Amino acid sequence: MERLTAAGLTADVTTRASVPWGPVLRSRRAWLERWGLARAADEREELVVIRARYV
């Protein structure tokens, strides 16, 4: 959002959804945990739709 605003756009999150981890995140679990981006108990991710437009 900050990058979009800095580029001269207005940005809003229009919708959110919490979904179970798909195969990509599950396959990268060890890497995500090692870098502190996920905990062992994490099983869901948040998907967001951002609408950005030039002002």
C-alpha cells in the first residue's frame, strides 16, 4: 500500500479472505519458519484484493 501511494496512486483493500495454506506455502514451510515468516502452528493465509488507481 505504501509503495502504491508513493507511486501516486490511491489504494484500498476491497476484500479479504482467510484460506488454508495451499501447496506452495506448505512446500516452503521450513524456509518460512527459518526466516520467522511463519510459526509451526500456522495453517492459514490471508488473501487480499487491493484496488489502486491514479489520482
